[in-house]
Amino acid sequence: MRHIISILIENEAGALSRVAGLFSARGYNIESLTVAPTEDASLSRMTLVTSGSDEIIEQITKQLNKLIDVVKLIDLAESGHIERELMLVKIKTSHDTREEVKRMVDIFRGKIIDVTPSSYVVEMTGQSSKLDAFIHGFEEGSIIEVVRSGPTGISRGEKGLHL
Amino acid sequence: MELSGGQILVQCLKDEGVEFVFGYPGGSVLHIYDAIFHQDDVKHILVRHEQAAAHSADAYARATGKPGVVLVTSGPGATNAVTGIATAYLDSIPMVIISGQVPSPVIGSDAFQEVDTVGITRPCVKHNFLVKDVNDLAETMKKAFYVATTGRPGPVLVDVPKDITDPNIKVPYKYPKKVVMRSYNPVVTGHKGQIKKAVDLLLAAQRPIIYAGGGVILGEAHKELTELTHLLGYPITNTLMGLGGYPATDKQFVGMLGMHGTYEANMAMHESDVILAVGARFDDRVTGKLTEFCPYAKIIHIDIDPASISKTVKVDIPIVGDVKPVLEQMIELIKDGKHKPSKSALESWWQLIQSWRDVHCLEYDRESNIIKPQYVVEQLYQVTKGDAYVTSDVGQHQMYAAQYYHFDKPRRWINSGGLGTMGFGLPAAIGVKLAFPEADVACITGEASIQMCIQELSTALQYNAPVKIVNLNNRYMGMVRQWQEFSYQCRYSQSYMDTIPDFVKLAEAYGHVGMRIENPEDVRGALEEAFALKDRTVFLDFITDRTENVYPMIEAGKAHHDMKLRVAPGTPVDRELS
């Protein structure tokens, strides 16, 4: 099963490689990983998407907790949460197709943020499945480039992951 | 007080109460070595190879309970130490390693003797640090000792670039009394409700067994374990790492369990209905085939490391906490409670265990006119009155030592259980002897293992650390040969050497005493003579039976009740030995 693990970790050199190294050394999957400092610059927030049986996920969270730099973590999949991913897509356009692409972007509530005579760059956020659906809406060959951030997430309600 | 980085490091060690630093100098640590030169409080032990520095420090920690300290230079100094660091990591031994690094401005430029030490050691340390500012040095050292010695202990490495130790840059020094790390809070007390549940389950057991590991020794809980075991009257087994955590000569002790454990220990595990696992980690050498591991048992597991719980074997009642206070609470609950273990159930359980004991799985041919390795260990046990510190290397001799030297006290049995590092024994013996100069220290080894760190004979002489090397010389890598015999139809691929040195001459060349013993009747006398030579290192080269194997054996992938036992003495065995 897919799990989203949200980690507060000391913002130190090497902290990311401790997490990545743990996954490769123990043979766990990483589907995606995003990391950036939080409002407290000494802490980074990491969102890690992984999959595995309950036993494996239990080991992953225990092993992550064991890393000295990890301050706190939660498995977002255990309760109500919201997840979002950012995507930038560069799409080929021509005089004939521009309107159609624009309509698609509107349906998916994206934004066109760069325009040339032959291309658009579209910015879109949403759940990963929505981003997948947008891409699948285009014919093969019309997409020049896709950049995705990987999902980030936050729990619903008042409670939060903080010190 | 204003000090340079080099002086700070040495002062930190003094303030930590460090007695010995095991190390080897080199370019990146010269400032530190100069600071060592100017003082006498911290004694530096110059090894002959950095791997040995780590092993000696590691064994010092195992024997004393205090953290071992290592100092090596950048590049090859650090990489040579990696085997020793990994050895300590796998056995959860507290150790602090200071490694030199090239100066900060040239890090990343492939400078001379540069290697990414923090990167290389990351998977085999509990934690590591790269010091970037001399003002952080003292606090980093305090953190290193704190992390290494608390929770589940382990090695911590501090990588120090050369410019940080520059003698011309002095900063105010104050060694912090304590450090707080918001990301590191090891759990110490077990959950009360879980402990209560565990006691209830334990008292209701019909066929209970206590399975205790190295955590008992690391957690200084041997007294509590012994008290609890006596209070319950249950059988107890130790892992290889746990030997000495419970007195081996006690009648409730059924021997070591696992791959080369006793018949009674493994059978009792297999047939048990409740297991109390204390500071043990269900290692594959202990469990055998996981799907058939203890099929009838409910399992209670006490461990300080939450990640050890349900890692390989799913347990029923986990208790995360320091074993000592948890055992104390269990003892209290049992003493205060109304329930007592069922006498009749226990009686029939012990009868069953006795029937397994009657198999006498550790019997061997005592009539042989070739020296049997087991006999040497038995004689060593008698000559040293069971009171020596025994280090070992890895292989058959390690198993004979574990099976035939009965450890009644913790911290007497010093071996590389997790990583299985050949070359550990001799530097380990030196580390122990330095800690306890008056004690008898024996290194049980084989002719293959001993050659992996033989250069340390020189260190033993320089620092007057007279140890006794008990070399069980069967002219084979015995354990490899045994597996090749069982699983590869006796194809002895690369498991023996044609050119084994004359160890007597070798010992003499290093300034020690060498003895070669070829007859069983000379074994006892040679050992007595060696231990009477209090101030000399003695290399006892016992020429032992080439064909002897370690029994019982659970072959890889088999279950506890599926043991290979020794065939009766004198039964012809179909094999060819060159």
C-alpha cells in the first residue's frame, strides 16, 4: 500500500543522504521525495512517498525515527490528509491547437505561464492522479517536457507536525 | 581557557575520563598528535594498522562498559578503520572515532589522502559529524559521547578537517556538562501496562524459556536477569553475544542457542509456549528458518531499540525500554503478585529438557591421540578457573570457545558476533589487557584468523600487554571447510593454505614466547606454563585435528528442531582431507 511519510529533520548537511541511504541500504522503495526548509530555518520538512506491506512500513518508520537527525515523523496515510503536487508541462502548440490546449488547461484549473509561437508552459497543482489525467489528455508527441515535484502533504484539522 | 582545536580534542577526552586512545598518526591529524605529545593524562596506544585500533578500542569498551576511543588520519587511515567500526556497529558497542580530514577549503577537490569519510561510514555508525567550526568542536565531542553511550549504544565518528585543529587559532574552551538534542531522546522506561501483561503471560506459561542476548550485558542487567530467572525457575538460553549475561554453570542454563547452540536450548525454544526475549534481536543465526521459528510460542520482547522489535519475528508483547529497569519491575510484580508459576507444568517441562540434555550434544572423542580443539578450550577453562577474559576471532574456534568455556560473568566473552570479523581477536585481547593488566586474557583463534591482524604482536610488546594466544591450528579455514564438506561434497575450494608460517619463530621474532603443542597429553602443561609467564605474551600453537567439525549444527535455512548432531566417535566418515 502507498504511504506518505512526512518528516521533520534537522536542516544539516548530509541529512538527506542519511534518509536516502537508509532506503537503499535496507532495500525499501522511494517513489518520490521532496524536501525544503520550514518556517524554522533549522528544520527541513521532507515528504516521502513509499509503498510496502504493513510490516515494511512499520520498519521504515522505526528506522527513520532511529536516525539521529530525524526530529519527528508521521505517516499521513494513517489519517485524513491533503496532498498536492506541482507540475510544469511544456506543450507543443500550433495555430490550430492553441485553443484546444487552453480549454484543457482551464478544465484542469491550470495556468499558462509562458507562451511562444510554438509552445505553452502550463503550471498545475493537484493530486498526483489529476496531473496524470491531464497528461493523458494529450496526444503522444505533443508534450515536450514534464517536471513534477512529487507529492507533498499535510494532515487535516488542527493538529500538525511541529516541535 | 583558550585552546587550539587539537588541544580541545585532547582536553575533551580528558574531561570525558578517557584512559586510552587507540590510533595511528598521519598528515591530517598531526596537530592533534602534537597536542597529545604535550600531556600524559590520555595514553595513546600506537597500533600497527587502523583496523586494529578500532578492534582494541571496541574490546576495551566491551570489557569495561566505557566507550572506546579511536584516532585515525584521513583517507586510508579512515578506510582501514571501517571494518572495525562496522564490527562495533553490528554488536552495538559504544565507541567514538576521531578521524582527520583534509583542510576545509580543499574538501571535494580529491586532495591527497582525501576520502568522504562521513559518507563512507554513514551506514556503519550510529551517527557521524563533520566539524565545520572550531567553536563547535567541544560540543560536537560531547554529543558524540552522549549518542555513543546512550540508548542502543554504537560507534559515533567525528570527522575533523586539519584547519580546525590549527595550533594558531585558539578559542575559548568549555566542555559542556550535558547536551540536549531535540532529535534524540532514547526511551528508557518500559510501558507499565505492557510489563504487567508480560508478567501475566509469563506466569501462565506451561513450557517457558528465557532467551537473553547482548543487550543484558550492554544494559548491565545480568543481576536482574539472574534474579528473575531464579525467581521463576524457568530454563534460560543465551545468544552468542549474551554469554556471561547469565552464569553458564547455573543449573537453569541450557546453553547457547542457534546455529551451533546446544540440542537442549534449540529444542526447548522450538517446543516452548512462551518466550521471554531480553535484549536479543532474533538474528538469523539464532532463528534459523523464520517460518518454522518457535511455532507454539507467544513472544515477549524487551529491547531498547524499537526497530529491533518485530523486525524479523512478529512478537506478541513488545516492551521498549532499558532492560534493567524493565526486569526490576517484572521482579517486583512477580514478588508482590498472588500468581506463581505452575509447579506441575514446570516439573514436566524440566523432565523433557532433561531428556534433551541426555543427548550430550557437546560430547566429543576424548580418547583421540590427536589434539581435539574442544579439549584445548576445556583445558583453558580449567587452567584459568573460568575467570579469564576470552577474545576470539571468527570460525570454528569461536564456536568451540562459546560452547566449552563456561562464562559465569558478563563482559568476559569478547567476540565479533554480528559482523563476524576475522582479525578481531588479537587486537581485542590487547585492548582488554590494557584495561585489566592483572587479569588473564586469552585470545582463542585459528591459523587463518590470527594472520589477519598478526602485526599487533608488535603493539602487545610495546605497551606490555601480555596476552595468551591459543591458536587452534587445523591447517584449514575450519568453518569454510565444514560448510564445503556439508554443502559442496567436500570440494575444499581455497579453504586451506599451503604456506602457514612457523608461529613459534614468528612469535619469537616479535619478542614473545612461542610454543608448539602436538600431543593431547602436553596441552594442560603448556597452558599452565603459558599462564605462569605473567609478563610475557605467549603464542600457543596447538596442532589440532584437521577433520573436527562444530556440532550441533542447524544448517542454513533449517529450523531449530532440525539439528545435525555429531556422529558417535569412531564412526567412519566419508570424506577426503588432503
